[in-house]
Amino acid sequence: MRLPDSFYTSVRTRLSEALDERGLDGYLATSPPEVAFLSGFFYIATERPVYLWMPREGEPLLVIPRLDEEYAAQQGVTLPTVSYFEYPGVVSAEETLAAALSRPGGAGRRIGVSAGVSVAAFRALSGAIGGAELVTTDAVAKLRLCKFPEEIPFHEAAARICDEMLAAGRGLIEEALASGGPLPREDEIARHVIGYGTDQMYANYDLVVYTTKLAGGLVYAGPNSALPHGLPTRRRVQPGDTLILSLGAAVASRFVESERTFIIGEPTAEQVRYYEADRLAQEIGTQAMVVGRTCAEVNKICLDVLRDQGLGDYIRHRQGHGIGLQNHEAPWVEDGDHTVLAPGMLLSSEPGVYVPGHAGYRISDTVLVQQDGPRRLTGYPRDLAFNIIEGVR
């Protein structure tokens, strides 16, 4: 589960060009997604810092805790590496980095860092690396906006697993309906689908790596589904419920999400109305994700479908967001983001309708922006007839 060396060569070449354009001597990566993107080293974020120095010219340098040395080797990381013993340490991670950069060819005068670097890390690094100015920059964030060709197969693989997770969640409910026993609780469905996705990852790949999680799921039914980010409860799903399975998976930490709304039993006229309105908004919004449009324009096209049907009061969030090494990352398909869509961008398309006291309706696909039009990576059916869960009671 490692991208080819050609990927990292391409990334570093383009980063060097971006640093040159910005007048920066190098870039210091401080977060798991950035370090993984630039070096291929995946690690669990703890209190122990990991730093990756990427000079505009010359060799990169990876600073890791000593306890991760074997793990980095296991992942096939071949970058020059220095380690520190422990946190906070007699010699800190920042002092270890500064000592390495004090050698010939080390740090320059202007060092780029992500705008997301913590205040504590910024201060510690500024204090340790004397004579250098730390400058927040979007150099790496811009590189991550459009996926490299080598990344797409990993997203596609994650999409297949994510669609299978939806089928697994549905199957658990169908089995209960067929047996005549109690229907599963929301938390039981969540545990089932997350376990399924995780098992698939370990069954298919020798060395499983990730920056945050392998598989995740939000499961909510009935009135609970009207809370867009509600957590699964111990409530049992019931005949007549609207059920949202909001699922995500990642292969080599390349995320996708696939979300569907199901109706348990014959839907009411009210359920049909809300479902079909959301399905139409999702379809029109997805097809609007074309090269040259801005995120704001696409968001308006999508959400206007709901507003035109008198459902504006039930809109609780934007159409979508970027997906990559994080399940939420730039660009943002929202009124305030005027980023122009370009080939290689990977976006969620997930408008929602949330009716307090009744239910919520959300359909989400992971969509690849291409020169000849958008392409859904997730393919679980979206039509209402397919997503009615029926069984013998």
C-alpha cells in the first residue's frame, strides 16, 4: 500500500517550483497528511512531533521519534532521517531538527509552514531554528487540490469498499426483518459497517496505513436523522423510519465517502417528496461539477433545486467539500469558496434535507472532476425504489 517513487518525485519537483515562486527556501511539514503526502511516511499523531524538512534544493530530512524508526523502515521510507528519544525529551524534537539543519546545506532564511500549524509548534520551531523566518504558505495545500494520477486508483479502491459497506449495513437490517427478530440499533449498524470496511482493508492489503482512520460511519434513523452530524444512539431502527448511512473509507489514506438514505418499509408521500427533492438536487449538483465553474457557483446550482421546491428552511449545510488524504479538505463547495474547478479535484456531492421532528435525507457521492465532465467514484444506487428496505415482519 505504497505509492510509486515516481509520485513522490513529481510532488517534490512541483513543491520546489512553488517554493521558488514564493521566495521560500524550504517547507516544513508538521501534520500527518502533509508528511504522508510528501514522503510516504504514515504515523499516528500523538504528543510526539514529526517534522519533514523539504528544501527548495537538496535532500529532504525526516525527524521522527526513535520508537518509530522501525515502522518507517517497514513502510519503505528511504529519506534521510534523524530521531529524538522521547517527548518532551532532554533534547526536544525541535532541537534535533535545528541541529540537523545547522549543517551545510541546512535551513535557509525563509521557511514555509502550513497555515494550520499550531501556535505551540510555531513558537517551538521559531525558537529552535535561529535566524530563520517561518512563513505560512499555501504551497502544499495548492498541490493537494488536484489529485495526481497515481492517487486515483487508491480512491477508486476505497470507493468500492465504501459501497460494500452500505450494502453490509442494509443487509444487517434485511436479515433482522427476515428473521422476525428485533431490528438492530443505530450503534450496532455503525459497528457492523465499520468492522466490515476495516476487515476488507486488512484482507486486501499487506501493509495497511492511514493518517486518521480506515473506515467510519454515522448512522441515524427516524427523528435522529434530522441532525446532520448526530452520533449513533442505542435507538433501534423501526419500520417506517428514514435511515441515513453516512460512510467513509480510505485506502493508503486516500478517502472517499458514500452516503445513502433508506426507507424501512413502504414510504409515505412525505418521505417520497423529501427523498426525491434531495435526489434531484444531488444529481443536478453533481453534473454541475465541471471544469471552469467555481465552487460557489456549483453550490448555488445544487441548493437552488431545494429552494425552488420550497425546502430552503431545511437546508443545513453546503453541497460538499474536497476529499483526499483527509476526509474533509479544500476546496469547499460552498458560497464563500470561489476556487475554480480543475481536472483532478475530488469532491463530495452531498446536499441534505433535514426536517426537525421528522427525519433527514442525504445522498453523497465522491466525484472526480475531469476535463470531459464529472465522474462518480462511488456507485451505490441512488433511486428510491432500490433504497426501500422491505422484509417479512
